[in-house]
Amino acid sequence: MVIDENILISAGAETRRYTPSEVIFFEGDIPNYYYQIVKGEVKLNNYNEEGKEFIQNILSDGESCGESILFIEKPYPVNAEAITECSILRLHKSAFFNLLNQSPELYMEVSSFLSERLYYKFIMMQSLSSQNPSIRLRGLMDYLKSSQKDLSPYSFLVPLTRQQMASLTGLCVETAIRTIKHMERDKIVRIENRKILY
Amino acid sequence: MKTISCMNIDENLLYSFGAENKGYKKHESVFREEDHAFYYFQISEGKVKLNNYNENGKEFIHNILGKKQSFGEAMLFLNQDYPINAICLEDSRIIRLPKNNFFEMITQHPDLSLEMNACLSQEIFYKLKMMQSLASQNPMQRLKGLLDYLKSYHDEDCHQCFHIAFTRQQIANLTGLRVETVIRALKKMEKEGMLTLKDRKILY
């Protein structure tokens, strides 16, 4: 949880509902609101010239989306799209900054949160710079697993579809499927009922 | 080349909270991957690159920073070790402030918190742009992503007059490409009228 929901609501946030594949904001839009997910899953993505999707991040309950862009004078560099039914709190930018100005602790929390996002990007950029699909996929799984308590082999059930894993690593889904099979053979992952254990 | 000054804290304020100014030689590292984060670092003179090496020893550069820019500050807010190395590209002078003093300074100067958030956001913005271009298998697409980003911090909007002050090798390491691929792709981009090459200089 980034900001307590009651604090957001008392500051004037409204709850909005989105259906799967509904867009919360588009790339190029000017940011006017702080968004925080109450329930559901949202992806931040881009489409390249050929219409191929690249997923920057998948966010869920209690996470904010696109908050970093509120701090700089730029349009959104990504789209935000609901994956599941979502209920999202939305607070106007000016009310959001009033809230922060009243509470230094909140400022610090936002800093930690932004830092966490940046940390993810340091890890992911490193693996994306590789042309090797197996390194890209391992980078993603290592990051996801790093927040788990149990770090023993095959203890982590990767909570993503093959398509999502491909879109998060800039690979074609066929390449992702083939590479995951190779990784099973090399005992990097285990596959049970199509689920990937890392 | 113009760089964004982020997080550019007044040097006298840093000293008043106990910062020291330390000299580093070219190629010397300021911190290494997996080190704990103990200091806030801000460059007063020189240039620093943030990088990783993959299993085959190939270098990937995350960013190149200059005068009045800070680096690695995100790790001060997290209980995570550095995921990167910081290495001086030339003889440099760097101001470092111990972590606890840094937080004391931010607490006493709340305006710095806002600036800190803006600065972290700026870095996230860069990475959102760069990740998108890195996801592409097309070298020209990757290069265009980097050039567009660098140019977006240029004051005047001009046609092919923005000088990209990086070496071919640095550009290769910033985009995860081989230097031969960069040289070939740059020539192709010139032929397609996307940029100008003049005395080996890249104008975009």
C-alpha cells in the first residue's frame, strides 16, 4: 500500500471502475491524477510500429500507477490498461500535492516507492540489453522471486502467462515458449500443469 | 552536451551536513555491484558511468552522469544492495554524504523531498523510454530511442544540430548492441536522412 485509502478518500479521491482491457490513460496524455489500485490488475505498456506490445510492468492491489510522471512536466510515456475488473482510486494532481505538502512522512514513502520502481528497471534493463532470450526471462523471474521469503529452487510459481512473460521481455511468444522448454531441460525451471516453478 | 542536473543539491548545504569532497582517478570505482549503500553521491567535477557486466564480460551502461548530478540515491531508500557499478570515466571529484546525514538533511529541508521525488521520477521516465527501445530487436529502433531521449533535454528544437557527445563504443554499451552494429546502423540512419555524420560527429 502506498497511501492509506482513507487518507486518499478524505482528500477527495473518487473510486472508479474499469472493465478488462479498458484504458485508464493513454501514452501522450497529460497526467492530471494520482491513481491507486484498490482491487484488480493493471498493465503499463507500449505498442511498437508493428503493433507488438511491450509490457513495462503489471501492477495490482494497493499499488499506484503512473505516479512518477506527476513529478515531471511530461506526458505519459506509457498506456495504462486494466487486465481484470478494477476498482481504482483517483485523486486530482493538485489535491495529491497538497496531501504530500502536509506530510513529510508521506513524501519519504513516495521516495521509497519510486526507488523500488527504479530498482526494478535497473534489473530489467540489464537483462533486456541481452539478445539471449534465456537471460531475459531469467532476469524477469529473478526479480519477481526476489521479493519472496522462500528462495529455494522451484518454490516460486511464476504468476504470469507465457504471453505476458514474452511481452515483459520483448520476445515473441513462440520464442518464450521454446526457451522455457529449454530451461526445463536445463533444470532451471520445473513445469507442472503448464505452470512454471522457478 | 546538456545534462539534467538531478539531484543537484547546493554544495554548501551538503558540506554543512558533514559531506566530504573526495578525488577519484579515471577507471576508479565509487561503488561496486552488491555493495551496501552508505552514502549520497553528487559529482562536483568529472564523469561517472553506471554499468554491469554480463556473464561473457560484455558491458552494459545504464547511464553516464556529469557535473552536479547524483547517482545511486534510489538505493538509500531501499534495503537493497547496489545492482550496478559506478566507475569514473575521467579524474573526478565527488561529494559524498553519509546516509544518516542525508536523511537528516531531507527532514530539515522538506523542499528537497519534492526535488528528490522529481529526480527519481525523471530517472524512471528515462528507463521507461529506454526499456521500450531495448525491447526492440531492431538496432535502428534502439538507437533512435537513445537519441530521442538525449535530444529531449536539449533547449532548442533544431534539425540535426544536436551533438551526441558519446563514443560509438559508449552508444553500443548504452543500447546493448555491438559496436560494429552501431557503426553500420548509424550509417544507414544517415542514408535515410535521420541524422548527419560530420567529421565522425553524430548530429541529430
